Amino acid sequence: MKVNADIQNVEKVCKKCGTPLTSKSKYKYCDNCRRERAKARKEIAGTVSALCIAALTIVPGVKHFVNKK
Ligand SMILES: [Zn+2]
């Protein structure tokens, strides 16, 4: 039983930094890396939505300019 537990501990490590994870953890990353990834994803989402808003703001202006021509 102890050997099995040790094998599980060896198999379950954070994919990013290699920190051993608890065998209960369903995640491939440790808490720290998951927090960083969530933060990065949030920043990417913010950047994407900002670009979308910028595109939506610019496109009507470009269309207006093209139609006028
Ligand atoms: Zn990690």
C-alpha cells in the first residue's frame, strides 16, 4: 500500500514546475502555477476583448470612409 502511494506521488507532479501534487488533486499543475495561469488567462481575455472593442470601434469609421470615397 505504501509503495502504491509513493508511485502516485511520483506520477503526480506539476507539469510546469515539477512540484509534487497530492494524489487527490485532479489538476496537472500546482496551486501556484494554476493561479498564475488563471491570471494570465484573465489578462489574455482582457486583451482580446479590448482588441474586439477597438475593432468594432474602428470598422464603422473605416466603412464610412470607404463609402464616402
Ligand atoms: Zn507548479
